[in-house]
Amino acid sequence: MCRRCNSDRLLELARLDGEDHTVYRCLDCGFLFSPPAGLAGGANVQPAAAPINSEEAR
């Protein structure tokens, strides 16, 4: 759930490295955030398209 507008419409952004935190973009207000560990998005979260390699994602 978005911490700014409480929307549950989120987009999970691709990680550049396996050690990166999961980051979400709210599809309603555009807010970017990384939730505390264990508090990932819910049923309305759209997964990110995985980059072929980390250089391609940059």
C-alpha cells in the first residue's frame, strides 16, 4: 500500500542487483518507496520486467 495516498495499485520496479531493496511506484500518485522488510505489496502489485543483465537496466 502506498505510504502517500494509501493506494494499493503498485508497480514493482526491477532490481539492478540481487542485493537491492524492492522498490515500488504507486500507479495513482507516482510515489516511489521501499517498504520495510516483510511488508511487500499485495494482490494489485504488478511485477517488474526482469532485465537481461544489470548493464541493460542502467
